[in-house]
Amino acid sequence: MELTLDPALLSLREEAKRGRDPTCADGTLDYLLRLCNELSPARILEIGAAEGLTACAMLSVCGARYTGIELDPVRAGKARENLARFGFSERAILHEGDAGEILPLLGGEYDLIFSDGPKVQYLRYLPDCKRLLKAGGVLLSDDVLLFGWVRGEPPKKRRMLVEHIREYLAALQSDPELRTEILELGEGLAVSRKVSKKTTE
């Protein structure tokens, strides 16, 4: 499907791409929107909400309630502004702080979790993501190939980061409760669907 989003939202995404604020790649967002149509999620969790542009895009194509986590206070403020601007404040909760501290406090089940925070922390977040993910739900982990470094030879300064991502991908792919594939979208998107225990036996 093509991106059929509010032109003002698309404009903000283009501005974010030109600046330093992160926003997911067009191909990644397109996949997210198609997944929202497929799952019709009741609840969405995003780790690394940034300025809330991805949240607004997802909420514009489904009726889900959204929970976001953003560490940076300036970005969190922008996210609240954007959620209000596009009319999603009543369906959204944004937590400001370290996802590693906030995730253990969350309860309930989420149909879709989009992890786009610090890559070095992905493995730390995984137990809570699994706990919070509904059976049949999907965990998306963005930027898991990092310019091809994860499958190749990274620069010296990035070797530790790449090793963390490799460990995370190995954990995803060896987990009997998850069915994971790596898509060549953006800088790599891991798609992990949670299966029921009966399916894994």
C-alpha cells in the first residue's frame, strides 16, 4: 500500500529526515501501516517514540490505543505536541524516561510492539517485550542490520554495538516462542511473531 497520510505529517517526516531527529525509513513505515491493517491492533507499544511521527502514522490507520516511551525530554515534548496536533492525544500515553526502567512497570498485552530505541539495549528489553506481547502479536525491531555491518565487518568504533545487535538477533531467532524473519527494509527490520505454547510443542 502507498503512504496515504496527512500531508502535514508527511512534511514533518521529511523535515525529520533532513535533521537529526530519527524517524523510521519509508519502507519500514509502509510495512508498519500494512501490519496495522492486518492485525487491527487494540494496543500498540513503541520504544523510542522520538517526535511521535511514527505513532501518528500508525494511529491514523487503526483504532488502537498507543503507549510510547521516549528518553529525551525535548523529543517527548514534541511527540505530545504532534499527538495533539493530529488528534490522537485521547488514545495515547507517552512515558518519558529510560525504557529499561519503564517497561517492567507496564502491564496488559500489546498486539504490536515497535522497538526503535537504543540498539545496544534491545536484548535488555526483550524479556519485557515478550511478556507484554500478546500471542499472535508482532514485535518489530528496527535498524538491526546497521549499514550492513551486522552481517559484515563493522568499523572498529562500532564493533561493540554490532556485537550487541548480533546477540539480540541470535536470541530472537533461537527463541521457541518467536518466529523471526529479517527484512531488508531501511537498515534492517526484525519481525518476530509470538506463537502460542501449543504451537511450539
